[in-house]
Amino acid sequence: MANNTSGSPAEPTPEGRGDTAPTAEERPATGDAAAGGSAARSPWAPPYAQDPAEPAAGSGSTAGERRTETTDPTGRWAGTGGWAGPGDSSEPYGSPASYAGQYGYAGGSRPNPYYRPGPEGYGGYPGAATQHTGAQQFGAQQFGVRQPGPERGAGRRGIAQLGVLVLIAALLGGGIGGTVGYALADRGGSGGSSGVLSEPLPEIDTAAAPLSPVEAVAQRVLPSVVQLRVEGQRTAGEGSGMVLSADGLILTNNHVIEVAANGGTVVAVFQDGRNATATIVGRDPNSDLAVIRAQNISGLTPIELGNSESVRVGQQVVAFGSPLGLGGTVTTGIVSALDRAVSVGGDSGISEATVLNALQTDAAINPGNSGGPLVDMQGRVVGVNSAIATTGAQGGSIGVGFSIPINQAKRTAEELERTGKATRAVLGVSLTVGGPRNGTGAVIREITPGGPAEQVGLRPGEIVTRVDDRIITDGNELIAAIRERAPGEQITLTVGDRQVTVTLAGQTG
């Protein structure tokens, strides 16, 4: 979204190719600590209880490491569309495995200054467009019925009879019309307004009517939602965020604020009308998360965090944010899927690609929603809105949006607040990503010397089909499964007909 770049994106590989992407160790570290950001009491609550839970054509990619939504749609469902996203900039991430069909994931509308067309794959960030398209009015379309001509062979006698019938009908119609018209005029009195227009409006209901579930959630969450106005050296846009502490700590997407990382500005606009300049505390392109701090402000309402492991398919959720710059927008929907592997961004030269292990929702998410909260019906955050799918470069929401699970976001944000950088889990392999999505698993292309995979005897050419109980259908699925874990965690991989237990390593930047 800005002219600065934190990494080189990988171009998607056409089907049939299997090039190797650089390993995570070769990628530059990114993460900015903002100057002037005062230390504050950690907003993070104690760990929450565990409950039940459930994710592309590019060149080689590193599992659990950066695979090169920050440009336009990058992936297509084996068709012509691409993935894009809903954040401050409508920029998509890399590309996922190809899906049958014509529609892909794409970012926000072209007017968005952050818009960047991309290759095939899951798309991008629903960033905010700074140019707003006016509403269009569509007139009623009139459908006429063609009147048939007279039947051939009809004589003058028939015409004469028809004339008599028409005359009788006209006389009857005139009589009826006159009678009805008189009756209506008599009811109308002296010509004033008639019907409901003459009735007074009801008194304002001062009684405390019970709130609907969505109303109650909106009242609880809106004070904690932030609109972000971002300017870089050459680009500008808007996005969303959520309040983490009363003194101004805010969580958002990296692609929302990255254009301001080198000399730009971020202004946070709060629901009570106040605004404040914000500085970047830390950002992580790999997870597409960032923490900023609003300066010289107090008395904010921190949002309540939930547990994304408790989320179920079909459960109701509410999305908040600033689509197209319209702050304080509320939309509703359900959780459509869990553990959706979404590869977005990376080909624009501004953002690197990342693979999200996302919650999928049909709640409307549009350019400008990125960084805003997805909450459950208790008003607790379960995800960070980050990407959308569209059927074209100009599209908005089609009911396919993606949010970063809050459990992963919380872990990353805590580290960003503390150190300005984030550490991600790595397996130590490069994968063949691309080709048909045939469900055969993730093919190991290369092994990183000394990495976790080498230590347990994994070899190039082997195919990973499961991570614990999660089925792995392709390289992006494996990357997403590793991405959601923390460094030091143990996982069980199913490789061919054997199982191996691996302790994940960590990599910063």
C-alpha cells in the first residue's frame, strides 16, 4: 500500500511448475517500533479457556514461513477472478491452490489508492478506498405488451359490432368512474391530506424497549472500534482497528498502516468524535497484524477478547469497521467455515504475501473493514477482519470474507507491543505450491539444514497429509496449519504411511 516494501513477493507458479521459494531464513526481518510510543499497562487478559475449533498457485513456499492481501486478488478458483481484501488498502495476498470455477478473490474497488492488481490466488485486503462512488438510482424498467392486430378476414359487420360494444363499455366506464370519483371527493372533505398523511406521528417511545441481540452487541462494541486514516508518501486510505487499552493501544492489520511506516501519518478517529495521531508500535507482514498507539488520549473503552477455539460453523457473528470510509458500520452474518487457508498479497512490492489460517464469514466486509473486529453475540472478538473474495477487480462483498482468529492475533499482538516484532513458528521446509487442488497433500520440495523437519528425518519429495487431526490437501494448507501454532509447540505430521512428532522452531521478522 505504500511505496515501501518489507519483502519480495513470490510470483505464482503456473500449473505444472514447482519452483522453490526462499526459506524463511532468507527473508528480511520487518517490524517497526514507533518512536515516542509510551509504555502502557498490557491490555491483554489472562488466557481464556479452551473450547472446540476447524482453512494458492505460487512458486515454492516455506511452510510456516513467509510465502511470497496486500495487492489485488491473487488467486482464482481456476478461473479469471482473484482474491482481494477488505482492509485499509484493498490489496490482496498471494495465491492459493486453484479452485474449479471462474471466480477468484479480489480486493476493493479500483478507486482505492491501495488497489493493486495481482496474479491468481486468494485475494486481498479489504482496505478502504479513498474515492467513494456515489449511489446510483435505477429507474423502473417498463415491460410493454404488444397488442395484436385485427384478425384477418373480419368484415365490416364485425367492426360495427365491435364499435357498439366499445361505446357501451365507455358509457358504463364513465358512469362508474363518475360515481367512484364523487365518493372519493366526498370522503376527502375540503381537499386536505387524506389517509395516513392526515394522522399525527406516534409519540417518541421513551419506554426502554428490549434490545435485539445485534443492537445489544452494537451498543457494547462500537465504543471500542476505531477508524484509521492513513497517509504515505504517495498513497492514502482508510481502515479500521480496535481499542486494546484505555490509553490508546490499537490492534489493526499491517496492510492498513504499512504505507505510513516510512514517514507517513496515521490518525485514529474514535466513536466519541475524538481523534489522535497514532504511532506504529510494531507490525508483522507475515501475520498481517500491527499494533499502534494513539497519542495523548485517555478514557477509551477496550474491547473484550473472546476465544476463537470456541467458534463453530453456523454461529452468528457481527462485523464492525469503516467500509469505504463509513465509520461505525455494523453488519451481521454467520461463521461459514473454520481453518480456511487463504493466501493473499505479495506481488505489489509493498506487502509480502502471507497465508492466513482464517475464519470465513458471510458478514459483509468491504474495503475499509480491514483491522476491524469480528465478534460473537456476547460482543467478544473472535477475529480480525482481513480479506475478502470478489468476482472482479471492482467488486465489494459477495459474502465471502476472512478474519484472522483472535487467538493467533492476541499472541502476535502481545509480542509486537513488547518488542516491536513478532516470532512465527517454522517447520523448516520449502513446499511445492500450485497445480491442481487434488487433495493429495503438501509436497516437500526442500529441507532447511538444521531445521525441525531435518531433525526428524523428513526428506524432499515426501508428502504431508495431516497435521495432528487436520487433513492437509496442499502446500498452503500446511503453511496455514503451521502459521496458527506458536514456536516451541509440538505437532504430529502424517507423512506417507508413518507419523512423526516435530517441535516447531521460531523465526523473527
